[in-house]
Amino acid sequence: MKNIIKNINKAFESRVRLGIMSILLVNQEEDFNELKESLELTDGNLASHISALEKLEYILVNKEFVGKKTKTTYKVTSLGKKEFNEHLRALEKLISKK
Amino acid sequence: MNNTTTENDPLKDLVYIKEMMEKSSRVISLSGLSGVFAGIFAIAGAVVAQIYLTSIGRNYQDFANNMTVDILNYNAIIFLITDASIVALLSVGCGVYFTYRQSQKKGLKIWDNTSKRLLVNLFIPLAAGGIFCLILFYYNLFVLVAPCTLLFYGFACFNAGKYTHDEVRYLGISEIALGLLGALYLGYGYAIWIIGFGLLHILYGLLMYFKYERGK
């Protein structure tokens, strides 16, 4: 039991972060507006969760110019993928223990 | 639903993760009714083609018996291509309409990255198939047109199925199998085409309708 709790990642305690990671894992990369619409969030709320995940190096931010506008896209890093998978496995174990 | 904390319920978390993965990567609004109508239009179009062929003293079997002989004149080819195009247009129109309706019901956007990916993956094999069939007409290889439309449509559905309900993928596999059968038994092309574009569409359409739409 101790082990499972250890694998539950504090960084994924917020549902928004779970959502961000889920979307980025299946789609390879997504831009800010796509994420915002899928998760039904405000700009500020999404931005704060994104920067938290970025600080942990779970996601990679890429800014580029499309014409005169900047377009920001996000990707999951291999560390992020590993941590998310471990978190998923821990969640699954918690359920089977019940 | 509280959207910011996970309330420490691992089951809810997993359900949420699955939901977000599906919602962001698949067009879940694709309506089964579009399949049902596509099937009905296909059967109607096939009946019209049959009546026309009879009226000019031909039947489908002639294509199999005289493979490369010029047995259809220019007007007949134009009639058949127009017939097929009307069926395709009506089917796509209905597909867009019912899917739009479904996305409104679910409060989802119809035009996003997912639907773009779906259409690109559908239309590349489909466009290749359409051009290939025109080439078959050009060489008077009429008998191969029916199995080829099934094959290419099967490739298109199999490919696009990744971005929508899994049933579309199974529909693709069924169409590919029927296309191969039709190529082997050339004389049965007409019947196999009606099964593939008519009955299978209606069947899978109803399946999707009852699974994802009715009462939801």
C-alpha cells in the first residue's frame, strides 16, 4: 500500500492537469486554444496549470510565429509520459485494492 | 462536477482521463443516422442504375462477359457517373447535417483538429479511389468499378476510423472484404455493391445510433 501512495503523483492531483496530460498524450501536440476549449477553462486558469507542468519538465512549450501572431503549442516530454503512466498505474492499483 | 480537484477518487480520475483522451482525439458526434441515410441513397442509386441499364438493353452481367469491349456509350457513362455523384453528395450532405445536429446536442464544436484529421484521413484514399475508378471507365473496365469503389471506400473508413467511433473501422474492414469478393466474383458486383454501400451502411449506422445516440 505504501508503494502505491508513493506513486500517486502530487502534480496530478488537479483534474485540469490530468486533462492537459491526457489530451497531449493522445494528440502529440495541441495549441493553447484547443486545450482551453477541450477543458472549458479560462486563460488564466489554464496558463497557471501549464506553467506548473512546464516547471516540472512534464511538458514542452514551443512558441512560433504564424504570420504576425505567435502560436504556442505544447508537447509531453518523455519524463512527463513516464510520470503520467506511473500515476495511471497507481490509480489502477488503488481501484483493484478496494 | 468539481473540475479542479480530483477529490481523491481514483476511479473518477481514470474515467475523466479516458473521457478527455476520447473527446480530444475522436469525432464522437459522428451520427449513425448519416450511415442509415447513406445506405438508403446507395440502394436508390443502384436501382436507378439498374433501371437505366435495362432501358438501354444492358445488364450488369454484360460487363463481366465482355470485359474490355466498349459496351457503354458516352451518354451511358455520364448517366452512371452523375447517378453515383448525386448519391455521394446526398450522403455527405446528410452526414454533415446529422453530425452537426449531434455535436450541437453534445455542446461540441464540429470543426476542430479532430474533425480535420478525420476528413484528411478519409478523403485521401477516397479521392485516389474516385480517380482510379474514372480511369477504369476510361479503359472500359466497367466490371471493376464496383469492387474498386468498395475497396477504396474500405481503405478510407479503416483509416478514418482511428478518429471516430470504432465501428467505422470495422465497417472499413467489411467493405475491403466485400471489395475483394466482388473482384473475384465479377458477375456479382451489383449485388455485392448493394450489400456494401446499402445494407452495411444501414446496419453499422443503426448500431452506432443505438449505441451512442438514442436516449443519451
